[in-house]
Amino acid sequence: MAKTGGGSDAQLMDKLVSLCKRRGFVFQSSEIYGGLNGAWDYGPLGVELLRNVKNSWWNEMTYRSNIEGIDAAILMHPRTWEASGHVENFTDPMVDCRQCKARYRVDVLFDEVSLKKKKEVLRVLYPGTYDGQQKDEFILAEFGRIGEENPAPILIALTCPSCGNKGTFTEARKFNLMFKTFVGPVEDSSAVVYLRPETAQGIFVNFLNVQSASRQKLPFGIAQIGKAFRNEINTKNFLFRTREFEQMEMQFFVKPGTDVEWFEYWREQRFNWFLKLGMPRERLRWHRHEPGKLAHYAKDAYDIEFAFPFGWGEIEGIHNRTDFDLSRHEQFSSKSMKYFDDDTKEKFTPFIIETSAGASRSFMAFLVNAYAEEDAPTAEGTTETRVVMKFHPKLAPMKAAVFPLVNRDGMPELAHKIEETLRPHMRVFYDDSGAVGRRYRRQDEIGTPYCITVDSQTLQDSTVTIRDRDSMVQERIAGDRILSYLNDKIFTVGL
Ligand code: GAP
């Protein structure tokens, strides 16, 4: 019986973070020095899982006739970020506490204020308008609106969550989230470059290079996977909001007027990718950006959200970016970014439909989705709780484990032979220590979909047992069928 989580949502996150460290999925960055906030290291199993997520995305997106891949540099000409709007707009309003120096993003600070306090603040600040009797939703919406338009009076009325002093916040200031560094030996303003905050711009500036090199015609797309960096004020929730992360982005260039149709097409494609990799429909939902809250470049935008233990959170954005990006790069570089249509002899600036997923955020969503605690039978006829990571077999870091039932009678030799046969094709783990039940549990905990056991019958007829991680059912199959059995089960299922 599945208990998925077994405890509160906060406990589930704690269990996941601890499993990730213990079994080698994710470690805190530079842990021996106390760690660095907002940065994480992927361990031996994590790197496999992350790679499998990225490979699945890459194959899904680029194994099409109308999508090309690129790998652009992280450092780009600083004008790129003026053209993109990041220098001007990629900011969060931020305040400091004058007393204890704690720093907060204004919207996050306001979110944490209790409803009771929000009512009180509005009543004191605007006595004629808010009497404390209005509906909670109304108060929340009004507090949000006023907080965005004019945060100053609210800030004066709040206490600092860190030191408890009232009215100690500075005025809200714009804080740019791009990491700055310098090229060359001179650290002055002419040498400033930024670590890219998104991979998208590397695609936009290469639009015509890729188009002419690949001889693609519109509509076509360019895909890229790569690191992005944001100096987030509040990193939180493990891998959800980090300062260094990976994105999987695809920009699809279309003729203006066909953008709405392609937008719908890519929305469906991207949602289905998560479903095909085992995400249940009910753990995913769409969030449409309200017209007033669209990013400066977007005509329409939807997020795919996943039900994390701490609430719904965006894992991918699908945006209709119009001709904003190419027009801006044309304006800032003085180079034409227009497309010439050979068939119609028209010249125009394409519209762009963007699919922008976080590799690390998707990784975390797949981890959360996989975690389950279940009752499982023991050899003694009782039950015990097993932790099992139910990854889609394609994503599982280890595809199979091979065990000799006992370490004698030639079983280890036969098991090693099977291991060697499988190794060139997939990640395999050999384990000969402890009772076989314990070995199954260790593999369940890292999500290995199949365990192969060599037993005394193998010595007589060359058959082995293969145990399915999810059903725990064992089948006996001929030793020479193992590879084709695993290939069928792992690489063709679901996709
Ligand atoms: N090019 C558009 C763009 O970057 P975004 O919504 O800012 O759009 C896209 O980011 C995706 O990148 C998000 O859906 C999320 O999965 C991931 N992402 C963004 N910021 C992140 C962060 N600080 N940590 C981890 N992932 C992040």
C-alpha cells in the first residue's frame, strides 16, 4: 500500500533531502566550509538522473526535422542584456533592516505577514477605506496591490522577522539579479560582463547563423540546455530556487499571425512530455499569467506547475514572445534580424514561441513525484516499510542490479558475467553483500527498476529471476534474454 511520504509535507522534504545526501543524489555545495547558499552539487546518482532528464528533453525536442540544437557561451556581449531588457527590468524590489542588516525581497516579506496583521495595517493606514470587516480575499488582494504600488507606508508599519524591531526597514530599492564579473585584468565599467540569467539570448543572437547554416525554413526552432545564474535574494526549497541552475529552452521562430496556433501546439507538447515521464495528471496544472502581470516581452504566457510538498510551483514556462527579442537585437546591434521568405519573397521579423524548462527544477519535481513509502513483505512473513523511488525507468539512475544469491557455487562468477554483458548498454550495479531482501531495499531506495538474481537454478538451466521494483513480482527468464528484456522494459516504455 502506497503511503507516499508518510508524514507532513515538511517531513517529506526533510526525508528527500536526507535521502539525496545519503545515497549520493545531491550534496550541499562546498559543504566542508559550511556550504554556499543557493548552490548544490549533483552526486553519482544525481548526475545520472539529471543527465537522463536532459537527454530525454533533448531527444524529445531535437529529434525532429524542424529543430536544431546549439550550445552558446555563458558570457555574452554586455549589450545583449541591454537589448533583452535585463539590465533595466531584471530586478526585484528589496529592503534591508537597518537594525540587524537582514535583507528581504519585498513581495516575500509581505507574503509572510499574517492576515490579521494585514487587516490591522490597512485599517490604520487607510481608516476610511478598510474597516477590518471586509472579506479575507479582498484584504489579501488589496494588500498585494498597495504593497506593489506604494510599499513605503506598509514597510514603516511592519516589524523585522529577524530582529523583531518595528519601522527599521530601508526604502525599497531595485536589485538586479544578474551576476556581474569582468573580462580581462581591468575591473572597470568597460570590462563588465554578466553570467547569463537565461539561455534564451544565446539562441536569439544566433538565429540567422543557425538558419543559414542548417538551411531551415520557418517555422523552425533552436534548442539549448545550459547553466544560468541569478543572484536570487531568497534561495529556497532545496533545488527549487537556486543561484546556479540549468535550463532547457527551445525558441520556435514562426511567421507573425501563426503564433497563436504554434503557442497552443507547444503548450500541449510540453505538458505531454511530463506525463510521458510518469507525472500524474493531477500533480500538474496550468497557470496563465494575467494580462497585467505578463513579462515585458510576452503577449501570452502559461506556466506548467507541479504540486511540490510546499505548494504549487512553476517548472516550465511557455511564452509567446512576439517579435520583441529579434527586434531589440536588431535595434541594439544595428544588424538585420529579419527573415527572408523565399517562397513569398517577403522579409519580416519572426515571432518567437518559447518553451523554457528548468532542468534542475524538473529534476526536483521528478524526485518528489518518485518518492513513496510502502508496506512490503519480509522473508519472515511480516511486513516492513520500504522507501521506493518510482522513477520512470528511462530516468532511473541505475537501470539494473545484479546479485548472486550466495557468494559460492559459481554464482558470483555467473552474476559478474551478466553484469559485464549489460555494462556497455546501461548503468548496472553489482551487489553481493547482505541478505537479498536488504539488497532489494537498497535498490528500491535509489529507484533501480530491475534486480536480477543468480540462484541455484541458474547453475542448472541458465535462467535468472528478474524482480520488478514497483510490483515486487519476480519472473524467471533465460539468461540470454536479459538484455533484450531490459531494453524493451526500460527504453521503449511510455515514450
Ligand atoms: N527565458 C525565459 C525564462 O528564463 P523563467 O520563467 O525566468 O523564464 C524558466 O525561467 C524556468 O527556469 C522556470 O520555469 C524554472 O524551471 C527555471 N528557473 C528559473 N529560475 C530558477 C532558479 N532560481 N532556480 C532554479 N530554476 C529556476
